Amino acid sequence: MAQVTITVRKNGSLKIDDPNGVVEMVDGDGNRYDLTGKTAFSLCRCGASANRPFCDGSHNKITFQANDTAIKTPQS
């Protein structure tokens, strides 16, 4: 079974690759989002999407910037 991968896109969304369709996403009240048939989707980080929590590309229009990068921990 392929694993779920979350990619933090530079100055953009969080891309979720879910090849097996196992991700379940719920809102703060426990209501499920319908992800039927979606093997990939992107979540908004900039707050400007008209389709939150999903990304609609608005980060490009507002020139969203984030300094998110994976930090390597020192080897023991």
C-alpha cells in the first residue's frame, strides 16, 4: 500500500497525495469532507482561498510568502 504524502509547497498550499483514498478530513465539529475519488488535493495556507479549506490558487494573487522548509536535526 502506497503511503500518504503531504508536500509543503514553497509559498503555496499543502498538497496531499493519497493514492489509496484513505485520508479522512473533518471540520471542527466532526463533519466529514467528501473526498470521494480524490487521490490528491491541496489545502490553503494563505487564508485567501474562496474554497477554504481547499486551495484555489489565491496565494499567487496575494503573493503569499512562507519560510517553511524541512529542518534537519543534528545526527547523534
